[in-house]
Amino acid sequence: MSWCWKLGKLAGITVQVHWTFLILIAWTIYAYGSSTQNLADTIEGVLFIFALFGCVVLHELGHALAARGYGIETEDITLLPIGGLARLKKIPEEPREELVVALAGPAVNLVIVLGLTLGGISLPILDSSSSDWFLQTPFLAKLLAINLMLLTFNLLPAFPMDGGRVLRALLAMRMDHARATRIAASIGQFMAILFGFLGLSAGQPFLLLIALFVWIGAESEAAQTAERVIFSDAIVENASLRDYQTLRPEDSLEHASALLLEGSQHDFPVLDGRRPLGVLARGQLIAGLAKEGRHALVRDWMTSGLECVAPEDPLLDAVNRLRASGSLCMLVRAHDQDSHQGLLTLENAGEYFLVQVALMESSNPR
């Protein structure tokens, strides 16, 4: 994830923090400083934020280690102002595995809650008449309350919270994965509408933010699952572009711009004979024309590196590789391995997806 600073590794997993985390620290300093006018209290507030996000890291580590038990590795754990994100390399396909991985995070918060409770820490009493009750609550009591809130909130049956994945896993034990996802996503969107209504009626902007967060999460999960279902049986050859243009490193940007205007292709593989060198994207072409004119060479404006993929490779794997690497396209090797027969782009894969969705709808009219 861009704009992140690496903090280190935990259990072999990279832990990083997004730069927007600094906004939360700044807000904490302002809130404590303006309320208490006490440096010690302000320092304690900042330390509490770090302790809170330490619990978030442990929560995400719970997911990661549970997934590792099923042979699924984690790309990284990223801290954001709204929480943490453990990027698994893939979602467990077996419902029981997904259930365990989804519950592993909240289980960590439960252990923290039980540990603090057994240690003699009591929940703070909410005083609605005091606007700064949270600032005046003891450190460990706040930590107990927040972990209980994280545990409860994450178990709500709505994506992208863990409870949504728990619900999906339980449903998938009785039906196919795609249908289970649609039902779980619909329940999540109903909850988003409920949060939105409560937020408007109670004048709570935070509930409106949660409603938006849940709605988008449900939509995203449903779309990703539909993509996995449609791409699962497809190969690269099904979605690759057959009619495409290539460039040579010594070609001029004038020649490249002519190809851009003649067709719908935006990104051009650059080949030295049959050897792939890189890609010239539309944005690079326009920037080169603006700075050096039409006689500038492709080699000076292209991005080096161009992956190749076999036509019989799984389409889903190839699309995931494109997204993970940030590449614009992949060359599709011919069956003889000595030439190229196509070009795979995310745009073309997206068009293949839309076509397949339309065909599925036509074969299952309502």
C-alpha cells in the first residue's frame, strides 16, 4: 500500500502505518491539550492511542496466524486511523477455514478483555452529562472499554467487519459461496441503512460514516466474489486482446501518438524484436509529447519491465498479478513459446467480466 511507513516485522509479517495516522495523533494532542491543559495527560492520551493500535495489530495478527495455519500467507498489516487491515494473499475457500480466520481477530480482543477483567480492571461508567468523561477515565479502564467495543463492532454481521465473514461462512456451509455472499452482503446493506437512519434521527455523523463504510464494504465484497466466480473457470486466452499494436524502443512518440489516435489501445508493449522491454502508457506518451515533442523516442518515456503470461494460465491469477504489481498489461505468449499472441489488460478483463455477467442474467431471467 502506497504512502505507508514500514514499522518492522511481527511473526515474519510486515507491519506498516499509513501517513494519515499522524492526523489521529495530532487530533489526540489537540483534544487532550485543549481539555486538560496538562502535558502529562496529553502524553498519556498519545500513549493510549499507541496502546489501542497495538491491540489492533494483535487483532490483525490473529487473522494472519489463523490463515497461515491453512497455508495462506499475509502480504502485510497496515495501520489506518479507522483501524487495521491484514492483506491475505487469498480468502479461504473452505467455509470452516474462513470461519476460523474471521473469528481469530475478535478472539484476540476477547482475550485482552478477559485478561484486564481478571486483573481487576472494571469497565468505566458512561456519564452522558460529561463531554470529557473519556479523557478522565483511567488508562486501563479505557483500554478495556475500547477492546470490548472492538469485539462487539467487529462481530456485527456486515461486511467488511469480521461478523460479515462469519455470517458468510455459516451460510456457505449450506449453499454455494456466491449465494452466501449475496445474502450476507444484503444483510450488511440493510444494517447500513439502519445505521444511516439512526445517524440522521439522532444527529450522529459518526453513525452516518459507519453506514457508508458498511455499504461500500458490502458492495465491494459482493463484487469481488462475483469476479472470483466468473474468473474461476476462465483462462487468460478468453479475455486477452488479439488485435493490438506494439512499439520498438527507437520509435518516435509521433508514431506512438498515431497508433493511439487510430484505435482504442491506451498502453503499448515495447519490444526489441520478440524480447519484451517495457510499456509506454498513454499518460507517459502525452507527457513526453508536451516536454520533448513528437521526435522524442519511446525508450526515453517507457516504463521498463513487461510480464508475460501463458494463454492457458488461470485468468484470476493473472488479474491478481496485474493488480499486485501495478502493471498496465501483460503479453500473452503464443503456444510455441517463441512469439506473442495477445495482450491482457485490466480493462479487457473487466469487459470480459461484464459480458459474462450479462450472459448469466440472460440465462436466468427473473
